[in-house]
Amino acid sequence: MPEKEEIVVFDSGVGGLSVLNKMRTFLPNERYLYYGDISNAPYGKRETAEIQRLTLAAVEPLISEQTKALVIACNTATSAAIGLLRQKYTGFPVIGIEPALKPAVEYTRTAVKERMPCILVMGTDRTLLLPKYRALRSRFEKQARIVELPATGLVPLVESGKRDGSEVEALLRSLKASVAQFAFDAIVLGCTHFPFVSEAVLRVFGPVPQFDGGDGVARQTARLLRGREARDKGGEVLFLSSANTASEKERYETLCRALTERKETEVK
Ligand code: DGL
């Protein structure tokens, strides 16, 4: 039996690359298969059953004897389908992502004294509505005032290669208007696409610490694979997608290259 030697990373599009980047830092010698369901993104405004169907259908052909772990690098797909995936795949760890509310609350516990801290959670419409996030929120609502901001509209911008500039900033400003009465102590980027617009978020919302779940997922995967780390795959990635046309494929490839730039590779 050959060694299982591939970590499958799934997202509705290119957002999961923000997680893949962290995974390659924590587990630098693995081989990765990254899949973006770009022809169906964004998932964030779809119904739960549809997200479940799309996720299960996209993941199935990616799984093989070689699969060492499956990482759902998408808050929306995790919230909708992680239970179904764990039922279906039992021979390897299935790791999901959730909005990084816990690290944000931990940060405010020491940074904000003598008043209730206020935390903004940005996510897709569906993530913020689903029971998984509602349960997470209820664990922390005694420790912080938690304000949600559905921001699925940012996803198509990132998918089209826009990370900064007037369109991203204009959308962020209009989103901010709906929560203008609050002063935030921390911002949770609860969608894996959002770390790619973090500089624009900083400009629009000001110098407030931002938290995303990528680190937690990478640490958890490394912990679950301890003792079984690959030594020689060098972090190589095979990028696959549901692109239908040559131009979609080209756009995806260009974005994958741009969003996975690794400084340490340049240094070598
Ligand atoms: N990147 C995904 C997430 O973390 C979802 C984006 C979408 O397709 O709406 O929620």
C-alpha cells in the first residue's frame, strides 16, 4: 500500500488559497491538491442544501487512496456540509474552518479593560445565518458585543482579481455604513476570501486587529498529521477547478500564482 501523500484543500474559489498559504508554512513538505469551485462561486448567497450538494459533488472526485487529509478551506461550505463530509469520509481527517471569534475574544480580553469589547464578524450571508456560527457566537456573547456584517459581495471582487482599489473600497465603505454606530476593537474575517482584501479593510475600518481562521486550520491539520508529515514533497500544489472555458482556466491559474506568492521561495 503506498503512503497516503496528498492533502486536499477545497474552497468555492480562490479564497481557500489564504488557508493554503498558512498550511504550506506549517506543513512545508507536503503535496497539496487545491480545488476552487469557481464556476459556482459565490456559495455565500445560496441555500444550505445547494451548498451541501455542490460541496459533496466537488470533493468526491478529489478523494483517492492518496488522500491524507481533507481541508474545507471555506467557512460557508464548512458551516453547511462538514457533518456530511465527516460521515462520508472516515479514513482520514476532515478539517473545517470557522470564523476566528475565539482568538478575537482572547485578544480583547487583555487589550480592552473596563468595558465590554466590541467585535465585528464579517462573513458570507449564509455562514452568519447557519446554526454552526450561531452556536459559536452564543459561546462568546457574554464576553463581547458581537456585530455581524454579511459581506458576500466581496467574494466576486476577489474572484476577479480585485484586492484593492476603488471598487473594493467603495463596497467596504457602503458595508461599513450599516455598522457605523459601533467602534470595533477587533475584526474577524470570517470568509477565506477576505484576508486578500485585508489592506482595504484596514483603510476603511481603521487600525483594528484582524483575525482569520487560516492559522487555526493549519495548526490543527499539523497536529492531526503529527508523525506522518511528508519529508520530500516541498509544498508542491496541483491547482484544479471547475473552470469551463480556456479563459476561465487562464484567469484561475493567474490568480492562483498571484495569491500563493511565497517570499521564502524567492529567498532560496
Ligand atoms: N471562501 C468562502 C468562505 O470562507 C465562501 C465564499 C463564497 O463562495 O461565498 O466562506
